[in-house]
Amino acid sequence: MQEIEVRSWPGIPLLVANIAVALLTVWWFFVGASAGDGLEMAAAIALFLIVVLLFAGYYMVEPNQAAVLTLFGKYVGTVREQGLRFSNPFFSARKVSLRVRNFESGRLKVNELNGSPIEIASVIVWRVVDSAEATFNVDDYESFVQIQSEAALRSMATRYPYDQHIEGEISLRSHAQEISEHLKEQLDERLTTAGVDVIEARISHLAYASEIAQAMLQRQQAEAVVAARRRIVDGAVGMVEMALKDLKELGIVDLDEERQAQMVSNLLVVLCSDRATQPVINTGSIHQ
């Protein structure tokens, strides 16, 4: 079932003509009644009933709205022309909004790739692009969009970890753009049968579930401390290496392996310590 666009008659000119004909039939009826002509009276009544029936063919189409026309259950076509329109009075017109709409899903509790429970929600921006599919392929396209969006969000959340544990790994927290694109692809596959186009899909809420939130916060803090210490140690080793190299090239002092090891140990303590160090001045021989 795909949309077939049909044209309709402009409603305002025909409405004026119908009103004029209705008034004319009333006048004709009274003329026939005054003359005692039953045939004229019957013709006036029949014409008046036809005019009244034609009034059922008028309907309003607002901007960014479509009217899906059916005749005795059979799809006839879709009218997208704005304003007051007129079609066959036996047609049934069902209005479908083509405006851009959005909704935020509820906070879902799912298990991410590593099995940790998380809370996740998303904002979906969508609109109807095929009124026939939205009307006839699904029972209620608005409810269909909401249910399928939550199902797609659950499916997507189970395929990625919450945090990035491996270099280059895509995670829910660190790769928002990639996650949004994947979610949009999932939604497009599920909603195309309902004539719905997903314009944008983004995660609006992401957090660990309350029962493990504190433990995960401590884990993140520990990982941050380890990463900071690793950077400090890498920098300290580079500085010690540079110091030993400069001392050797400039010939300032000649240290044996034991003294070099002691110097390396002292420099690493000074550079890697998280507190200010207190120097001890040796006033005797360098070998004491």
C-alpha cells in the first residue's frame, strides 16, 4: 500500500454555488406550492436533497496535513492541497498530520554489552511521509512509533558497553554521534512499513542503574587515578632519562651503576610523589 496523490475541487466556489442552488430550490418549492403544482414541489424537494447530500463532500485540509480518501472501504487516493476542498460526497476523508513531531521515550532499564544494568532514554524526531502506509499498514501509527522506538533503543543498548574499556571501542557514553546514527538506522528499518521517516534520534538520558551506580562511580574514579599516575610515571621516566643523558654528554659527573640507580630512585620519588618532598643535603663526600 503506497500513497496515490489525487486532486480535488476547490471548496469555496462550489460551496457558494451549492448555497445559491439550495436557496433557489426553496424559492422554487414556494412557487410550486403557491401555484398548486405538485410536480414542481416534488422536483424542488428532490433537488434540495441532492444539494444537501453534496454538502457532505466538503472537508478542510490544513497546512502539512493530508486527507486519505476511501470509498466503501477501498483506498482512492490522498489529497494534500490546502484549504476547503470538495470530493465525491460518498468518499470518507481521514486526516493524517504530516508535521514534524518528537517524543521522549521513558527511561528504560536494560543490560549493556558487558551485562551491567543501565538506564537509557532517547528523543525521536519523526514525521509521516506516506499517508496511505501510515493509515492502512498499521492500526495506530503513533502508538506503533513509540513502541518500536523503545524496542530499537533496547536492542541498540545491548550491543555496546557503557564505557570505553579498549582503545577505539565504541561505547554509549563516549561515541554519541555513532550511537545516534545506529539508533536512527534501527528505527528506519522498523518504521518504514508505517510510512514514517525518522529525522533524528539521540540519547537523552544515560546512567548506571541505581543499584550499581555507586560502585561504578568508584570504578571510574579508580580508572581516572590510574590513568593520571600512568601519565605522571611516563613523564618522570622521560625526565630521568634526559637528565642522565645530559649529565653523561656534558661530563658534569661520572656516576657508576649503583649511583645512577640511586639517582634514578631519588628523581622518581621527587617527580612521582603527590606531596612536596623534603631534600636532605649531603655535606660530606659524594660516596658517603
